Amino acid sequence: MGAACARRRPPLVAEGETPFWEELDRASAVPTLAPGADTAPEEEEVPEKDEVELPGYEQANHLKGQGKDKFARGEVEEAMTCWLQGLEALPGSACPKKLLGLLPGLKQEAEEEDHRIRELRVALLSNLALGSLRQKQYRPAVGFCDEVLLEEPGNVKALYRKTEALGELCAWQEAEEAAAKLQQSGEEGAKLAQQKREEWKRKQRQADGQQKKMWSAALEKENAKPKESKADDVNVAVPNGAKNGAKEVAMEAWKPPKIEVMSTFDLRKKTIRWEEEEDFCDKVWKNSIGRKEAAFFQKRALPLSLLAASALSDLDVLKTSELIVHCFLDGNIAPFSDPHDWSIFLKRCPQVRNMLVVYIDIGAIGADKDGQPPASYGTLLRPTEEGRAGDRVARSARFMGSYKEFKAHCRDLPGLVKAHVALWADVPLYGFHDDDFSTRLQALNELRSEGIPCVFTFGGEVQEPQAPPMPQKLDHFAKESIAILSLALGFRKLAPWHWNRFIVPLERGPQGILAGHAVLGVQKPGAPGVITPKAVREALKRRKIEALTAFKLPQLGGRQEQRKFLEMRDKQWQAFCQHLQMQGRVPAMGPNCDQEEKRRQMMEWQQFVGEPLRA
């Protein structure tokens, strides 16, 4: 590869000699690439006879053709050598024109390069990128593509090959950035970017499937003997009068489903115009948790969560001109106090002309001194504007009472009663007591009868920025709610449960940060019918869930106490990092760090701050 290094050194220009660094715009458009067609080196047009002959150009073009023939015969390494020699033979090809323009004294000359040299150099670099991909040398392939893009920022082949190489290197953030640029290059680039994203998701699913099979096989061997003994126990319990050797079926204990990580690959849809610098930026939604004011997250999290749910499940709400959303909340629990900015939804969904969000507060209401509910109970409050995007408007209204009372109160407003989607904002399905549970079941039965898709968010504990790693945790009430939906009510998932990126930080938890909207799921109601609280309990009991737990509000501290705690924790973290540096170590952070070192530092951190170790 000595030739590859030598060509990057800028040539010395002899006195009186005219260099060839003139930049000319290409008259032809950037060639497009069909999926699956990126398997052959580039061809270059034969220069016209009346053009000025360039020293070294014919030799470089001949070497390019030789390399193409060798590549076609499968001699990839020999073809790479030919292309590298072709780059060496090109006049003025030791450094790309844009780099020459940055060197002192060479800016004027950089504008005089012959367009044939530039086009042939781009073709050779593109072929070298293809050859590196064929040899599975992905990092050099990225370097060759970068040199092409330095010459032609919109080169579709270079963008595609760079995206492919970064994907093979599992550099997902860089790969997604390259795919985004490829998507912006035109219709063909958008198809290629989507093709690569689907390929990445397919590979991830295959890897997950292989891992599941490995663990399943191991667990089957481990549990083979206990299963036989359990079967014997069941045989003993069968009455003497049982016919045909009938056995009781022992139901396994229910386990929460796997919660998947929300990937930006899955959120990108043609119908959604994400503002990626904010929506997909970890500095905004991950690293600033506990640092920014909670109002920032409260205004944005719920509209963006509804958008994410629509993208993950392909809900029809993205194609609805006049969108109606029924947002269920419990005013005693709701993880927000400020209004939501629903203009965020409108700006990212151009197909939605107007939207109306009806907040239905189904929480228990205390009586006044005369034993009567508040005056606003059972009344739909006047809609107010909560966002605007041009002439498109988002309004919200509020109703305090059960869902059945809401439908009866608004029966003369059919456009308001029938929702396109129901959004349950961190409402535990059992609530504080049995009456709460009955009210929630009543609403769910109504939604089942109408077949309205539902988006559910629940709370959890998430990773604190710059803190030792910890597994994200579902809270107990979220687990019970998911069990009720899947075991008793027969809801079917339209999208798997995901750890939501758009959360509302509430308070510090035992290990991380307690967050609202931490978990997101999209469910479709099962067959219509009325499910009673008794039937729910029986269904849960069959899967070893004996009793439902009454909801308890977390003990939230004051703002001043939170600020003091943050300052103290920052000082502790800085002292802990200094302690590691004195030992010649660095904080184990990021996806590529050593996992054993991560666990070790987590234990050391807990000892350092005086917290008890947890399993």
C-alpha cells in the first residue's frame, strides 16, 4: 500500500510549469445506482480526439481497464494494484483538488485541473472502495469513499459503499449519517438507503434469533429433569375417576415481554419529517436527563411518543387529515403539569391538517365539603389551541369523569366521540383501588368494542447520564398493566414494547432516574366483549399473579433538595474519575468498553458513594 500513501503527498510545482488543478463542474448529473447493481467497477467515457493530450492520462486509463478485467476474473488484489498504479500515473493526482485549494499559494492553481483527470481519479477511487469491500477491508473502503466525496459530495456510489462499509463495521451512528446523506441525494439514493436500513434490521433480528436459540437449548437441558418430576406430581393429583389418563395442565408463571431498544432506523418513515438535530440527538434526550428543566421534556415527550408509536406500528393516524386522539390520564398520577406542545406533531406530520386531543381524566375525584364532585366533573371543557403550524391547528379539550360518561355527554358530537387512536399516558391499569380498576376496565371494554388501537406508556427507571451502567427497569405497576393487557384482555401487539427515547425525568431512583413514558407499546384490542374484574383476576391467577398492587406515588423531593443532590453527585463522580486516573484507568463508558471492567467499576462506584450493593 506504499503507492496509496505516496499519492497523498502534494506534488512540487516546477517554476514556469502549468499545473492541472482546474476545477470544472461536471455537465452530466450524478449517476444513480439500482439496488444490487454495485458489483462492477466504474467505466469512464473515452475522451474526444480534439481534447488536449495529458501526460500520464492514457497510462492511468489503460491501468484502470486492466484492473477491471482482473476484477471480472476474480483477481481482486491484482485489480487493486492496477488501480493504485493508475492513481500514481495520473498527473496532479497526489492530492485531491479541494485539499490543494487549502494549501498556501496553491488556491489559484487548484481551479485549473482538467475535468478528465478528476473524473478518472474519482472512478479509480470508487473502484478501490469496491475492491476493499470485496476483500472485507471495510475501514480502507471508508477512506476511499471519503476521497471520492471530497471531489463529489453527491456521488451516489460512494455514499452507498460508505454506508455499506460502516454498517459492516457496526458503526451504527456513522452509518446512519451516511445513509441520511444517501437518502437526500435523490429518489434512487432514498431507495438504496432504505434497502440498507432494512438489511441492518434483518441482521439484528437474525442475531437475536440465534442468541435466543442458544439460550433456549441451554435452558432445555438444564430444566429437563425438573419438568419430568413436575409431571409426576401432576399425575398424583389426578382423581381416580379420571378417564384416558387425563392430566392437569400446569401453567407456567408469566414473565414480562422483552423490551426492545428504540432505534432511529425504525422511526424513519416517509410520512414523518423528523427534526433529527433535536429528535435523534442523544445530547438532548439522553445526556441532558436530570440536567435540563423538566418542562422541556414535558412539552415535547408525549407528542413525540405518539409519533414514535405511529412510526413503529404504521398507524393510520399519519394519513388522517382531521385527527382525533383520546388521551387517558389520571390527574393524581400524570407525569406532567405543563401543557403539551402539539405543534411538534403537526410540523413532523404534514398529512395531518388539524388535530384535537381530548384529555379524559379517569382518576378518582375527591368530593367537596358538601359531598359533591367538582363543578367541572362530567363536563367537556371548551377546546383551546395548543399548537399551530402555519394554518394547521392543534387543539385540546379536557373531560373529567369516566369514559362511559364522556361518550354519553358527547353523544351529539359524533366527530368527537369516535377517536382514531387512544393514548394512555402512564396510567397503571389497576390504580389506587378496585373502583379505579373498574373504571379503567370499563374504558378498555369500550375501546375493544370499537376496535380502536391504543398506545400505552408506562414509567420505569433509566440510566443516569455519566453514571455507572445499569439495566433499565420496568416499575412493578407497569409489569402488572402489561400482564392485564396480554393475559386477560387479549390485546395484540401492533409493535413490540420499546424503551422510549422521549421520556420525562421525574426523580432519582435507587440506581438511576425515575422517568415517565419510559416504556412504549402499541396494542390492538381483541374480540369485542365485556371483561369483568373477576375474570381478569382469574386469568392472572392462572399465570401465578396472585394479587394486584395498589398504586403508590413516588416520594418526590423539593427542587432545592434535588439541586443539592445533583451538585453532590457531580462532585462524587469527578472524585471517582480522579481515583480511577490515579490507578491508570479510565471510566468504562460507551458500547465498546470492556463489560467486565464496567461491572467492576459499578461495584466500586457504589462503595465509593456509600450505597449498599444491589443484586
